[in-house]
Amino acid sequence: MIGERIFLLRDPKHPLAMAGSLEILQKGLTALQKHVKKRKTAIEARLAKKERVDDDNAAWLDSDPIAIPTRREALHAAATLRNFVASVGDPYARKLEAILGTFGRQIQLEAMNAAVETSITDYFHRNE
């Protein structure tokens, strides 16, 4: 299934192949969120009907939440993936490399925009 999606992205006529890098990531995240919500709703409906839920489905409800990675962790992961993808001589790999580069720059831009402006005197204390 994932292989089919990768193949579709390689097709220049496919709408996602023409979308911007961040749009692809956003569409993927939105699709994943919809899938998780749909699956969880279906499992909760089965529980409401007092139906048995197998262990794989129960994991969707009972698992601990996954911690969101820090900016540093996300940048490190993106850099690691870019290094790997750079060694692959595939057009899709080039596109993924560009997406990862854009992602890294976007994360760094967000970090810079979130920074608070300071003065050098903020770091020195007066002794009186």
C-alpha cells in the first residue's frame, strides 16, 4: 500500500506530485489523523455494543500517548534521513531530500520567530 503511494507521487500527473513540499506533509498528517479518528471511533462503537475487542485494537485505546519530539530531535531526524536519501540515486529520493530540507528550514524559522529579543545587559547582574 505504501509502495503504491510512493509510485503515485513519482507520477508527475498525480496531484500530490505537483503540490508543495509542506502541502504533501500536511495532507499526509491530515489523512493520518482522519484514519486514527475513524479507527478509534469504530473501536469505541464496538465497546459500546459490548463486543469483544482484540489486543491489536485495544492497543489503539490503551496505549500511552507518544511524546512529541523536540525541535532538536526533529532536526536531527530530518538530517539523518537527508544523509541517507542523498546516497540513493532515485528521482523520488531527490524529492524527499528537498522536502526534508524544507522541513528543516521551516523548523529553524519557527524557532527563530519564537525567540525573545534580549539585550547584552540582560545577562549581567549588578552587585550593590
